[in-house]
Amino acid sequence: MIVLFFIGERKVTNLNWLFGWAENNDIEIPKDSKGKTDVDKLFEIYKEQTGGARDYPINTSYTEILSKDKKESLNSPNPPQNVYGFENKKKKNSPDHLRHAQEMGFKNQDEYEREAANFWDKGNGEVFYGSKRGRFVKYNEKTGEYIVVDKDGTLRTYYKLNIRQFNKKIKQEDYRKWKK
């Protein structure tokens, strides 16, 4: 899903994470008096429920966040500081992710998604960057945990691989070890 909004004269396309968050948390998308999506209101709901806008101060506007995120993603491939979950419920409940959650022993998809985010945010492991798709990977050789995320913190997948499988994956996708 690509969503286009006009903020003043600027066209903004990177709001998928916000709509994914709303869908994952059963938040009804607010509408304005004309029946159009009220992005400002949705962003306010996001800030109220999460205590802030990602790792920005709570009074930061979404235009400032998008501007900073876009600039950072264009200038350098820095991994996201946090993972915010799957883009939407359909992806979260896909057959592959249902299988991965079951194989890893999680009770449900919410626990699977939460633990994936915890692994990215706090877990040990090597970080790699793949320029083909602009995604980051983290792998912990001891536990076999493997996670793929987008630059904006959207979770793509999380499961376990042995080192042979991991090496094959990073070679296929042309991932390189990320250096600070």
C-alpha cells in the first residue's frame, strides 16, 4: 500500500508505518468533515498511545519526522533504532509468519511480533545491510535468530536459521556487514 498526501506543496509517501500501526492496533482511521483521512488526527492518536513519535519528542509533528526519516534514509543506510511491527494484519498473519511463530514456540502472533521487535531493539547479533531492497538483517549465530526490517522499522520477517542457511541468504540478497 502506497499512500500519497499533500502537506502544503510537498507530496509525502512514507506513511505506511503509521497506517500499519493503526491497523495492527485496531485503531479506526479518523476522517475529516469531507470524509478524507485525517492524518494529523491519526498521528495525534499515535503519539498519545505510544508516548511519543518513535524516538522523537512527543511534540514533534509528523512532517518533521517524515522529513528527518527521508533525509536519513537517503543520505546513509542507518539501521532503524526500533522495530514497530508488521505493515498490517494480513502480513502479520501470513502463512509463513504463522508457521515461524509456531516453530519458535510463541502462543500467538502478537507475542511473535513483540519478541521480534525485542530481538531487534535489544538482542545480540550482527547487523547487515542489503542495498537491493534497502533492508537490514540482524543475525545471532548462537540463538539462530534472524530478522529482516525496512529502514523505517517495519518488520518483514523473523525466524531461526542455522549458520549455513544464513550465509546462503546473505549471499543471495547481497547483504554486507553494516559498519557504523
